[in-house]
Amino acid sequence: MSIKSLFIYTLFLTIGLGSLAHAESQLIEQRLQESAQTEELANRISYAPGHWGRLTV
């Protein structure tokens, strides 16, 4: 294997691993945001019945 081929192989391997690490961090961040949104929605739903009950009484 020539030096040029070894360099190109190493470069592509490094770029590939970097892109995988970046994609993984993006997915983790997306999951955290979705979890926070789900929790916020659940809090709104659990608050709604008591809130509407106070308004109608």
C-alpha cells in the first residue's frame, strides 16, 4: 500500500468516524428535546382538568 493510499484511507476513516460521532450527538440532543416536549405536554394535560374545573365553578 502506497503512502498516498494509506493517507487517503486514514482521511476517509477519520471523516467517517467524525460524522458518526456528530450524528450520535445530534440524535441524543433530539431525544432530550422530544422528552422535554413530551413532559411539558403531559404537565399541561394534567393541569387542564383542574384548571377548567375552577373556571366553571
